[in-house]
Amino acid sequence: MKKVHKIGLFDSGLGGLTVLKALEEVLPQVPKIYYGDTLHLPYGDKSDEAIIGYSLRIVEFLRQKGCDVIVIACNSASAAAGAVLEQSFPSLIFVNVIDPVVASLADGNEKKVGLLGTRATVRSEEYPRRLSVLNNNVELVSLPTPLLVPLIEDGFLRSGIAEQVLRHYLNSPSLNGITSIVPGCTHYPLLKELAQKVLKDVRWIDAPEIVAAQVKQWWDSESRLNQPNKNGETEFFVSDKTESFMELAQSTFGISASWETAVLP
């Protein structure tokens, strides 16, 4: 029998589900495993050393579950741990959520772009560094927005509080003159409608869709489409199962599947 390839995705919580949703649209036939490290969320306020440690354990778990392609569905982990993961697991293929978006920006006609990110992502300076290599004519303004992930994870996405906090960030003078916004955290695509209310003439870049397209392009080029024609099963794991997380996964993404708890050593 031919090996059935699997895609593994991980994030600290709900955010990576935006990438999973986009992947389900373009590669529905491929089995997937999602791991949410809810015990340690949010990653954006952790040190690089901590993020690397969490990421190494999660990838080993996904490898043992049969995943041979890993999507680092977290900007903080992509920035802090991406290179370490590639060196530590040479037999696996990694797709992070920074490089595909940076490549899209470099190929476009952008002049000034705003990046909303966690403290860890902004601190890393990985977005401006990678973008300058491909196109140094694009001005990228990075803005740390640490309150947004807790608001989403605590269920305030559709509240007036979330809009007030987002409006506070988007009114930063540093964002004056931007033509596009990059959601530099996989949670932030959930804020698209609110952001467009505040900045009506600014384009919101669909990062999950760009990442999913990159994964599909690689998958197709590797002729891995000998997968079963039926939709592949997706398994869901968390490091700490909480009622609020389950409710948000259901209400925000329509995920009613059974989540298993996997606490990693």
C-alpha cells in the first residue's frame, strides 16, 4: 500500500485554525492533524527559547503521528523556531506563515505596508529582514498589538471591546499612509471585518489563503495527489482542553469534532 501523507499544523491556540480552514479549501483530500498548544498560549509573549522548546516537542508529536509536512501556523513560532525546526527534523518539509506572505508583498505594487503582530513577531524583525532581501522598495511598518490574541481567545471577538482595542492600534500615527495591512498573527484574520470598518481604504492581505496556496503548489509539484479522492480526516489535539476553547472552536470555525488532550513532555 502507498503511504498516505499527512499535513500537520500547530499554533498556540485558535489562530492556526484560520490556516487549516484555508488548507481544507484547496487540499480537502489530504489528512491533517492540528495541534493547539493551549497550555502555553499566547506564544507572542514568550521568549524565543520557550517558543523553540514548545515547537520542538509539538513537531516530534506530529512526526510520530505520521505527518511529513508541517505548517508552522503561528507567526511567533515561524519567526523564533522555524530555522531550528528545519535543522532538527531534516526529513520533514516545513512551511512557515511568514515567507509566503513576504514573497507576495515583494511581487506586488505595495509602497507602505502595516504589519500587526505579537511582541515576539515584531521583536524578531523577520518580516522586514526577509522582505528587504526580495524587494527593498517596500516600506514595512511593524506594530506590536499584544492585546488582540487574548481578546480573541477569551471570546471577545464580536464585542465592542475588541473593536475599541483594534481601533486604538489602527489609529497609530505610524500607520499613516499605508495601503495594505498584513495580519502578522494567525489569529488576526478573524479581525478582518472590524479592521476594514476602521481603515476603509486599506487592503487586508489574506495571509491564510496565501499560505495555503503555497502548500498546495508544493504538494502538486511533488505529485502527491495520489491521495484518496474522498476528503481526508482531520484530527484535533490540544495540550489543555478547556470549555471556552471548545466553544470558540465551534462558534468561530464550526468545528464540532472531538478534541483529544495530548500533554507533551
